[in-house]
Amino acid sequence: MAFLEVKNLEITYTIGSGSLKAVDGVSFSLEKGQSLGVVGESGCGKTTIAKGLMQLLPKNGSITGGSIKIDGKEMVGLSREAMRRMRLKEIAMISQSAMNALNPVYTIGDQLVEGIMAHSSLGRKEALRRAVEVFEMVGLEEKRLKSYPHQLSGGMKQRAVIALALTLNPPLIIADEPTTALDVVVQDRILHRILKIQKEINSSMIFITHDISVVSEICEYIMVMYGGKVMEMAKTDDFFRHPYHPYSLGLQNAFPIITEEMEELISIPGSPPNLQNVLPGCRFQERCPFAEQRCRDEEPGFAEPEPGLLTACHFPERVEEFREKAAHRDTWETVRKRLIEEMKEGAAHG
Ligand SMILES: Nc1ncnc2c1ncn2[C@@H]1O[C@H](COP(=O)(O)OP(=O)(O)OP(=O)(O)O)[C@@H](O)[C@H]1O
Ligand code: SF4
Ligand SMILES: [Mg+2]
């Protein structure tokens, strides 16, 4: 069994009298030391997966199905206290927003030392020694331990959050857009720091981002999500050499890897589906240039056109044609026009 096994995970939010399934039957596994990049546009469920794994969902969110096993141990249904004990020590999250992770009224050093003492058997002196060590690992000077969060720059704050998360060498690290708020040079430096530490402590890492080019640099596996579901999953090298799913083809146009020749950016027209009101069939049908009646009638299961590569599309055998067409702006323009027509019709009827 893999170190992390997620099976058929379902996470639901209640809103008023309704509900939406933000994560809908997601399965993946990860071995010790491996890294998985989770990508997809805003609202596809990436952060919800992260919070579900940490069991830090907001009050209106809950795990409504499936299983999460870490080292063979079932996490779903664990008591809050048991889960609290696991955090930081077994599973740590570097969140989307550094500001929220740090308490403004305590120095960074105090927060680190308290965190270490609460989750380990170390005394204050040893905890302080460990805090100095992790500060060094993330490239912060020891004197910064005495600073309050507001006295640090955005980059320093993010490094402090990383120090806080990695202080007890957690075997599973979840990084949710860990550098989005920072400028590109700082982003790059911090990403490489996270990676170096992850390799040093041989942790498994889930790296969440909307930018697939980052995943191409740092993750061994990639999982593409759309509307709460997995569209494609593969080894990163295979995925970037020959993606299968039409949504992946669209994403690769929108976030091309910078190669010698600068490729043209083509965005996917339209926006992700409203999860409170999902249509039957394929979740990508409205924006897919290749959608047919079957896509509207029947939800695609996973096909495995290559060993270890899963794609949730009815037509994996047509991939050559899809790749060729998806590279042209006109293909997506047709979708744009169709969506505009449908919107006009909707407005006329409603
Ligand atoms: N507390 C909440 N209550 C109700 N719905 C929520 C809540 N949090 C998230 N959602 C909904 O769940 C879906 C998934 O949201 P999530 O934050 O997981 O997306 P994401 O992929 O992380 O997006 P982003 O790239 O913008 O961070 C969205 O439709 C979102 O509106
Ligand atoms: S199943 Fe149909 S709508 Fe969905 S991605 Fe494949 S071709 Fe497009
Ligand atoms: Mg998010």
C-alpha cells in the first residue's frame, strides 16, 4: 500500500438549503518522497482537497464519502483531538496565505517554539534550537525569530510559514499556492527551498497551483482537476510530452512551458461549471471543442491509453486529432462563439 491513499473522496459544502460537491470521487496515491502537482482553474476543488486532507474544512464543509489513508491508517472519522495531534508532526500544510497562518500578537520565534513543544516531546531549550535550525533551512537569520509578523516582508513571512510547517519533518507536506503572493524571483527561490527540504526529509508532497508550468519543474506526478473531478493523471514527463484530455490541452495552451520559441497563449473560453447545478455527462462538455451527444448523456470513466496515464474522456483514441486541433486558436474561437450564442438564447428564453 502507498504511503498516502485517497479513494473516492467526496467533500460537500452546504449553502443555505442547498449543497455543492466541491470534490467528487477523487482518488490518488503517493509513495514516500514523491511529489504530486494538483492543477486546475479557480474553483475546481484544489484547496478543498488540501483542507479535507488536513481536516481543516470550514464549518459548512464535510467529507461525505471515501477514504484517506496515511501509512495504512484511516484518517476519515478520526476525532478532532487525534487529528490535531497528527498535524505538523505527520501532515503539514503551507497555505495559500501566509498572513492567516501567523498570529500577529506573538513573535515568530514564540509561535515556532510553542508549535514544536505542542507537537513533540522537546523541551523549550531544544525547541528553540530546532527553531533556529529550521530558520536556517528556509534562509532566515536567527535574529528574525524575535520579529512579529508585521515586521517581516512578504517573502520573509512566507519563509516563516514554511519553517513553521516543516519544523517537525512531516512525512506529508501539502503546499497550496505557497508563493502566489510573491514576486517571481522570490517565488522561485522559495519553491526551490521547499523542494530541497522535501527531498532532505524524504516527505511526500502535494503541490497545488493553477500554473502547470511550475509543476513541470518540480513534481513527478500531475493531477488535473476540473469541476471537482479528476480529468487526467500521469507522470509529469508523460503529461507534458503528450497530454490526452481536451481540458489538459486547453490548459497547456494557456500556460505554455517557456521553450526557445515563445508559444502563443490561447485561453479556454467560458468558465468552470456551477457545482450547485451540475449537468449530466462530462463536466467539461460546455467548453470542450470536441463535445458530442455522448458527452452530454454519459459521464466518461477513466481510460488508460498508456500505462499509468489516466484520462476521463470518451475518446482517448482520437487524441492525435485533438492535439492537432487544440493547438489552433480557431478551434477555441468556435467554442467562444457557441457559448455566446447559447448565452443569447438563454437570455431570450429566460
Ligand atoms: N466555505 C465554502 N462554502 C461554500 N462553498 C465553498 C466554500 N469554499 C469553497 N467553496 C466552493 O467549492 C468549490 C471549490 O473551491 P476551492 O477553494 O477548493 O477551489 P480551488 O481550486 O482551490 O480554487 P482557487 O484556485 O481559486 O484557490 C468552489 O465552487 C467554491 O466556490
Ligand atoms: S468526454 Fe467529450 S466533452 Fe468530455 S473531454 Fe472528452 S470529448 Fe470533451
Ligand atoms: Mg485554492
